[in-house]
Amino acid sequence: MNEESFGVPIAADAVRFERLLPGPIERVWAYLVEAEKRRRWFAGGPMDLRPGGKAELRFKHSELNDDPEPTPEAYKSIENGHDAQGTILEVDPPRLLRYAWHDENTSSEVKFELIPEGDRVRLVLTHSLLRSSEERKNVSGGWHALLAMLEDDLNGRTRRPFWTFQQQVSAAYQQRDL
């Protein structure tokens, strides 16, 4: 893990990640909005891509691996998947997607910005309205691992073992000042 891949706190309630991905921008956009491509690195489910539209996020982390690995004990409750709801707040294809994320007793916002840089695309992901340092650390470890799955997929590499990597980065975030 290189230092620049870690999420950076940008406000008391927000963390930002940046990744330089192989383009073109329309390809990266498809991985954000098309359920089958999004499922490979994050969560499947339909999105009604208009302000006020619904985003149904269907997580099944066991499907993120190219080679199956056991689910850690701490995550056994979601081993068969779990759902979260969202509301699209802003969309400007293929450059911007922002939605409110409603999961159990929390609500936060996620913003994806895509910026072309030659034949590459800079992805800027900002997760905001996070209520505590512990929540920022937990969210950061998750995004860090999920973005690694996206990088692997877009670069045509075998995806690393999700749970193993997620536990490594989550432990690193617990040591960071977020």
C-alpha cells in the first residue's frame, strides 16, 4: 500500500480518495452506474440516474474475489449479502454522480467525480456526513479495499482477495488520524 492511496480527511465529517484509472471516461463511468459492472467492485442493484431517483445497492462481498476466500467472523452476518438504499442527488454523465446513502441507522453522502487526464481518468471519491472518527476509519478501510477491486478490474488484473486486503487496510486506518 502506498501512502498516496490512503483516504485523506478533508473536513471533520469527510474523507476523500483519488485514483488514476485507465480510460476512457465513459468506461470508468460505466463501472459507477451499470449494475453488473458496479457489482464486480462495489455493489450491484439498479440506479435511477436522475435527481431524486433511487439507488438500490446490493452488496455481496463474497463475489468480489476471483478466487473464493472465507468471510471473516466479524462479517458473517452479511456473508450472503446486504442491501442499502440511496437517493440520487446529482448526476452529470460521465463526470459526476452524487447520492445520499441510507444504511441502517446512518445517512451519509458519496460523490464520484471523473476527470479526464490524457488516456487516464482521475476518480475523486468523497464520502461526507460521517459522524465520528471511528465511522471515518471504518468507511475509509472499506472504500480503500473496494477501490482496489475497481483498479484491478479496470487494469485487467486478477482481483486480489477482498477480505484479506480489506482487513489489512482497515487495520492501517485504525492507526491513522482521521
